Amino acid sequence: QVQLVESGGGLVQAGGSLRLSCAASGRTFNNYNMGWFRQPPGKEREFVATIRWSAGNTYYTDSVKGRFTISRDNARNTVYLQMNSLKPEDTAVYYCATSPFVATTSSAYNYWGQGTQVTVST
């Protein structure tokens, strides 16, 4: 069994920053990739970023490139999402997830956290 616990969400003004954390437990993640997804109000869940657990290669959706940075601490089994220059359209519930693949589709991810709310005000 795998457990993922997100933290760090909250309310921030446009232009501000937040750092999300996702702590993983239950098994080793040396061969697993970690991803962040988000679900805006009334919309479907969408890919945000992913990182290869071993090599650290990163991939982002176009709307967050240059503003968000995904990173990981293998020793702590934790992945982070640093979010800068936040915009109201970044408002969503943010989820972390694990996958044996480098993927941008949610169906490739097999374990999910409970989500953390990020609200960006104007």
C-alpha cells in the first residue's frame, strides 16, 4: 500500500508564491516517477508537472513553464512543487501521484494523494 500526503496549499494573492509538498510512504520510489495534477473548479483534472525519480528529468504543462518548479528529495521520499507568480487561473485542488512511467495523463498514475486546495485571489 502507498500513501501520499500533500500539504502547503492555501490562499494567496495573485503574484504570490506557494510551495506544495507531497510525502510518500509505504514502499520505495527509486523507480517511480512523481507527478502533480490539478482540478480547477468545475473542470477536469489536468497535468501540471512530473519528475523522474531517479534521473530528475522534469516536464511541465505549458501554462506553468517558467513559474512552477517540481523537485524531489529522495532521502525524504518527498516531492515539491514551487509555484511562483501565481495567477487566479491557478486556483485548483492540487494532487500528487506516482507512476511507473513518465506520463502526462492521469490514467498512467496508480496512487494519488487526497489533494490540497490552492486559491489565488485577484
